[in-house]
Amino acid sequence: MRDSKGRFTSEQVPWNKGLSRETNEKVRKMCGNLMPFRRGDQPWNKDLKKENDTRVASIGKNMTGIKNPMYGKHPSAEARIKMKENAKGMRGQNHSALTKGKISLNRRDKLRGCENPNWKGGTTSLYLRIRQLREYTEWRLAVFKRDNFTCVNCHKVGGWLEGHHIESFSQIINENHITSIIEAQMCKELWARYNGVTLCRDCHAVIDPRRYSSKKPVKEERMVINRV
């Protein structure tokens, strides 16, 4: 039985209910010529979207809210257990270190540069890309450890700490004529610990106010930092 919209009602029993897989395949082979859709046939909605086809759009509208046959229904505890058992092996897999390495290498080559779906034509500046390097993170952590995670100006321990280049970051790049990431990685002066000090956010804003907007609180007094 079907309702006014042509959908099967809850009383309708599938024709193949209770049949084994072997019997089901035999029946399908016998009725192959009578079935309207066979293997190799192209679905009517292939490559169609709701933006350009009213039939596809109406399907979504007719299955939302109270129109959906599953609206207001909740699976029983037994049904949830069955769904959980069927979902095993489909998610939460623990891969080995070797498999994780292969997945990482495979994705890295496909998602880099123009192959990445978020690629915008290389709009990220060279300065920002250098600051995103692992060498920059290691340099900053080394400076923090040397200064015992303490601001060298106000002697505040912990909190929002930042690594500051005594000789400015941009000046080193310009003096060494750095134009690529590889050149930046090979520049020893850029990653020298003696050229860095630990500062809290407020003290850093005093030395380099361009890093922050005018709305940020900035201390009035100036300070001079010498090489360590």
C-alpha cells in the first residue's frame, strides 16, 4: 500500500523480506527483464542539483520536518545496540605509527600549495610563513627556557609571554636578502638565541607598538633591552 504521495506505508511488507541472499539473487535474475532499473542504467538524478532542477529540490522539501516518515520517532535501545554493532570498524580505528606516517605523506603532497582547496594564490606573506616554521617555535621556546619563562623587563613569571628579536626580525631578513623559506631556514642569525629576549605582552607592546592596535593597553614608560 502507498500513501497519497506514492510512499510505502508502515504496513507494507517488502517482497524479499525473509529470503536468503541466494534466493534473493535467484529471484532478481529471473525478474531481471521485468525490473525497470538494471545494472548499468543511469539514475535519473545523476549530476542534478536542487539549484537547477525542481524535482531534486522538491525531494528535500517533502522530507523535512513533519513530512519526514522518521519525524518524532526514536530508535529503541535494541535498535541502538544493533546500529552500534554495525558501525564497528567504520570509525575510531587505531592506526599503527607506520600507517599514520604513510597517510601523512600521502596527504601532505596533495594538500600543499595550489593543491589545497583553501589555496588563494599565495597571499600569505613571507614574514608570516617564516613565523609559522618549526625553527621559529624552537627558537622562541629556547629563549623562554633561558630566561626561565620570566619577562626581562618587569620580571613577571609566566602568563602571556612573547619572544622578541633585539635586532628586528624584518631587519635581519632585509640585511641577509632572504626571499624564500629555505633561505630563512639556513640563516643562523635569524635563529640565534642571543638575539632574543622574553617579554610579557605589555612590555612587548612598548618596544614594538606596531604589533598591536591602539585599543590595546600600552605602558607609558620606554625601556632599553641589551643583548644577553
